[in-house]
Amino acid sequence: MRKLWMVLLAAVFAGCSDGRITDPIDLVERVPRALGVEYEWIFRGWDGTRPVGQPSVQLRWDLPTNWNGEVFRVYGRRSGSGSYLLLATVTSCAEGRCRYTDLNVASGQGYD
């Protein structure tokens, strides 16, 4: 019976081993902080007397405390639709903040 338990434990640990130990505190420190979302109309100019532009959604966040240059991947989808899709890979962050502007949005449409 003891041998069976040893074999089962070895199988479990072998299946879960990837060579890294994950510390839950470390995961919390890697999460972006102070996420802000803002809808904005980007003014492009005039067409006679009518303003011309497009809607946008801006995401802003503070860098995690132990950020070391990794990229951030932004995923999204229309509300109630299928799977999340990769929208962008954000690589340029400055002064402790990152920003992404999504121009592929429509007024009145919800997004997740």
C-alpha cells in the first residue's frame, strides 16, 4: 500500500513540475495597477461645418512593482460575443505608466 502511494505521489509531482516555484505574492506584484478606461472622440478636422473624427477607447495602467520590461497583451471582444482576441501588444511604457488606444470601436457598442 505504501508503495502505491509513493508511485501516485511521484506521478502527481512529475506531471506538475515545470522547474518553477510560483509564489502567490509574486503574482500579485506582477499585476498592472490602477487600470483606467476612457471613451474619447478623436477630432480629426472639419468637413465643411461638420466635425470629423472617430471614437476610441483608451486604457491606462500603472506598471507592476516588479516589472522588468515584459510586454503587455491586450485582449478584448464585443460584449456577449465569442472568444477574446489579442488586440495589441504594448511595449512602450514610460514614467511608470502604460497606455493603449483602441481605434477599432463603434459608438453604442459594448466591449469586454
